[in-house]
Amino acid sequence: MKYLEYTPLDRINDFLSDVNLGERTIKGCFEAYSCKHTGTDKKLSLSLENEILDYLGKSSDTNSSSPIGYLSSRSSRKTLIYLILTLYHMYPDYDFSAVNAHQFFTEESWDCFKQIFDVYMFDASKEWVEANEGSSLLDNLYKALDEVVKLAECEIYSYNPDSDADPFLERGAIWSFNFFFYNRKLKRVVSCRFSCISNLVDEAFPMDAICDGEIFDDMDM
């Protein structure tokens, strides 16, 4: 996978790198990759393919349906491998060998992503409007993504890892979302992650309180 530089995405990433809202901070990042193998990708891809085929050989479910499609289909396996390779490039020091197809979910359309973005990134979007003379963050994001991966041709996936094996979660994380925009024809993937981090986390607040939501009960989110 080769990292692709796109100025429109860079501008959005610069803004979303640290949106301080007082008691919490919103962070986001969009990274574009081509699906062309680089470095150790080929070896890792073969290893992942063999693991999937081995699983299929032992599974009693011959159809092996998953949110990405039937894993008996080479096309579905390639999609899963591209998504996992993207994770490896996003977090090169993390081991994603335990990731499976059922941790990815298909989003029906851009509107599904938009609904989540509108709700959880509402305050960050207001900050963008103030800093950019009234222009919409979501509109700018749509144009940037469309330039890179042509959204009308994209498959959109969300990724929901186990909480104890989630490299996306930082200390004090309140919520996080992970999406992939995959264009099969262009062989490109854009990864998207955005999260909300508490600014109140310090030695005075144990992590169990954060996880239980005790200190945020009165917050308007």
C-alpha cells in the first residue's frame, strides 16, 4: 500500500488534528492509499490469504458469509486483505493478525456516514465554519474524498475492533469511529478515523470512571 498525498485532505487533517472544545478534544484523520503492494505488503498479503483459506478449510460454513461478502470469493478476500493492510500502514507497530471480516461492517451509502458525522462532529464542524468563512466541513470533506476515490463508485466500510485490542483508543477516549472508503476500480482506499478525547483525564480521575461515563453524566454531547 502506498500513501498518497492530497492537499485537500491535508487541509482537513490539519484542522482535525486537535479541535479543543474545553472539556474535550475532537481529533480526526483521513489517509489515502493506493492498493499497490510496497515493501512487505506482498508477503503479508500472502500470509493473510493463507490464513483465510485455512479458516475456510476448517469452517463448517462452506459459504462463509461476512459483511465484506463471501470469503470463498477471491474478490471478497482481496477486499478484506486491502483493509487489513491499510490498518497495518496506519499503525505499523500494531499487530492486526487477529482482525477478522466480522469486525468490518458495510455502510449502505454516503448518507449513512453523513448521519454519524453530523451528530458526532457537530461541534467540530461549527469550529470549522467559524475558521473558514462559513464554508461547510462536510461539504469540503465530500469534495476532497470524491477527488481521491470517487464516492459514487466507493464501497464504505466501518471497523469495530474489540475494545481491548483497539489501537485507535487513546487514554480518556469517549468515543471513536473508523471508516474505509474503497474504490475497487481505482484500487484506492481512504481511511477515516475520528474520536473524542476527554481533557479532564489526569491522576484525579481513574479510567474506570471515564469508561463508566460518570464524569460526563452532566455533559451535553
